[in-house]
Amino acid sequence: MGLVPEEAVKELQASMDQVEEPLKKTFQNVHQGYVTQTLVRFLKAREWNPSKAHKMLVDCLNWRVQNDIDNILSVIQSIIPPDLYRAVRDSQLIGLSGYSREGLPVFAIGAGLSTLDKASVHYYVQSHIQINEYRDRVILPSASKKHGRPITKCIKVLDMTGLKLSALNQIKLLTIISSIDDLNYPEKTETYYVVNTPYIFSACWKVVKPLLQERTKRKVQVLPGCGREELLKIMDYSSLPHFCKKEGSGSSKHSGRGSENCYSLDHPFHQQLYSYINQQARLRESVEPIKQGSFHVDFPEPPAEGEEASIAKTLESELQKFHNGNGVSDLKINDD
């Protein structure tokens, strides 16, 4: 018989109390003062098994120490040269559009239009981790303070506008990023809302959905059209991603003014992120010399078996069917 949640939390807490430096220090950056909520996240990811959750959490902390994740928000090389930084941002579309009425940050992701082809895999992985860390160490603590209660999760709205068969080329990178999130940032998303879905997505979702764990399936909601009506039930109009504000608004990559398009470097979120990294780099430079060269994070090789491997292989197979069946490299038929 498995442990009840309260007992599992106590057991995991007791084992984590034995952790020594430098793991204890990096654990503080993970929990940000909300230890119980953090332990619950790792327990959920391991079906409430304290020993498995402990191993997962310790592995995560070791990964953080080995890759200096605590200092990733002070890596000046990630924003210099500016042209490379802009190229990464323009091809890895993500932004903070606002907050739900419950105070959860709403992240917009241009899944269909992200080409991920302007820099090396390491730059995209670093960029993804930086936004994760900025979310967990700046955005979420600020939201918690504002609302006077722990806010430790976010909402993600995935825009599938422009999804093409060329996405086949990015499955390995997306699997790497997914593995990093699963192993080191578990249970950070309350709900995934998928909008503007073309036929190709619907076909892939049909074969992938049965492969997902039940708790993952419950988090994913595929909404009709741009999802505006459904999303307005949980957030104000001002917090809607720009691609949800108008039906048939076209490309989500460039629509809207810079201050409205949350992917744009002119949007307050990206301006604040850029300034924060720059500020933290200068503060760190005053204490220790800035290391020269690029900052690389070790990432797991895409698994050869298991849920993620099965999903990746199924997606690859389904996309290949479209390619062979249609004799074209792109398919963007909207599923109305």
C-alpha cells in the first residue's frame, strides 16, 4: 500500500534534510521558500514514491551544480552579440502575455512558427533554461508576493499557427528540451492550452494522446480556433496572447505591435529579462572575472526507450506519412 501524500512529503523532507552543500544551496534556488510545494511536485512526478522522488530531486540538484545553473541568469555571453540573441529569440518564440485571474503567469509559445534553426542546439537549450529560471526565481516569487500565497505554476498557450512538416527536423531538439523539463522542472505547468490547430496537428495528436500519462493528458486542452472565448474564462482580455485576440489574425510571429506581441524583444517581458541578465552579469563581474567562451549545459541524449522515445518515434512516423502521402514538405491545412 502506497503512502498517503502527507506521509510521503514528510519522508521526502526528512531525506532532503540530510543533503549537504553545495546541493543545499542550489535547492534554495529551486524551492524559493516554498519547500513543501517543491517536494509535492517531485513526488507527483514519481507517483508519490518518496525514494524515487528523492533520487529525482538529488539528480536534479547535482545537474544544477555540475552545470552552474544557479549562475545561468548572469551569463553575459547569452545576450552578446545582440544579433545572435535576437536571432535566437526570433526563432524560439516564447513570451509572457500576462496573468490568469488566479495570478498564474501566462506564457505564450509559438510552437508552429518556431524554426529553431538560427543557432546551435546549445544556445536554444541555454535560452530555454534561462527562461525557466527567470520564471521560477523572478516571475513566480513576484506573483506569490503580490497575491500573498504560493504561486508555483504557470499556464502555457501553444499556438500551432504555421505548423509544417519541417517540424520533423526539430524533434530531437524538442525531445532534449522536454527531457530537461521533465527531469529538472517537473509539474511547473498547470494547463497547456493548444490553439490555432491545423489538420496536421490534429492527426498527430490523435496518435500521441494515447501514449501520454493520464496526469499529462488531463493538463492538455485543445481549444477551437484561437481559443479566445475559453481563455477569457480564466484571464482578462489584456492577458490574452496576441494571437488569441482576433480570430483569423494570421501569423502569430509578427502580428501586433512590439509592445503587444509578447515574442518581440520590444515587449516588456523580454526587455525586463534582457536587463535582468545584464544586471546580474555586471554584479557577478564585480565579484569574479567573467569567463570567456560560450556557456554550455549538459543535456540528456534523447532516450532510446520509454514514453518520450515512443512519442518521438510516433510523431516522426506520422509526419513522415504526411510527407510521403502528399509529396510536399509543408502542410498547413486548418482544421475548421
